[in-house]
Amino acid sequence: MLPPSTLDAAAALLGDLQARGLTLATAESCTGGLIAAALTAIPGSSATVLAGYVTYSNDAKARMLGVPAAMLEAHGAVSEPVARAMAEGARGDAGADLAVSCTGIAGPGGGSVRKPVGLVFIGCARRGREGLVERHVFPGDRAEVRAATVAAAFRLVRRTLSE
């Protein structure tokens, strides 16, 4: 079950998108579908949310979203260019006006000095405009990192709408 604050944020975002007549797709790695789950928990979301991609492996990012293998090799899955490519790939494949993506290290393992646990890149692509990517290092355990990522993803989409 998703916390009420997440559902409230999802409902507000859907309202903003619907008021503008815009559609959205999601491309998730470290959240495993939580962004799409929060959005689709809201009745009427099917008019706005066109698709959700859970691309946990590099192979899935390449096959499903068109992230270049060379990019994954050069930068790693947890990187700004990959978050940007994931969002663009989801937006294009789904035919959506916008797409939000996330790739990160939720923990407890998998981190390094250069890429610590809690490091997350969140991207947002919008048709006809340059996409945005944010870098975060969220504190907490796996559940807290994932919840913070969902909240930040909603904020980034709303920021994209206002620009």
C-alpha cells in the first residue's frame, strides 16, 4: 500500500496533466514500477498514463527504451545520460507528451565511493523541449530511497510542466 501523501501527490500531478491535455509514460529501474503504481492507483489515470516500463537490467534499458549499449558501458546505468535516454525512449515508444525516468542505487548494497547507495538520477522528457535530469543522493534504507525517488519524480514532472 502506498502512503496517502504519495497518492495525494500522484492525484495532483494527474490533475495538472489532465488540465493541460497531456499524457505521460514512466521508465523505472530502482523503483521497480512504484511511480506507475502510484499514478495508476488514481481512478481515471488511464486517460493520462499511457505506459510504464520497468527496465531493471541494462539489456532491458537497451531493448525496450533504446538506451545505447555504448552509453551504458561508458557511463553505467546509474548516470545522467542514461536517465535522459530512458525518459526519451519511453516518451517516444509510448507516444506520450512526457515521460519520467529513474535509475539509481536503492541499497543496501551496490554502492561505491563514486556512486553511493541513495544515488538516483531522475529524468523528464517532454515532446518538443529539452529534457531535464536531476541528481539526488537520498538518505535512508531501500524503502526510503525508493519513496523519496517517487516523490522527486513527481516534483520534476511538475517542474517540467511549469517551464
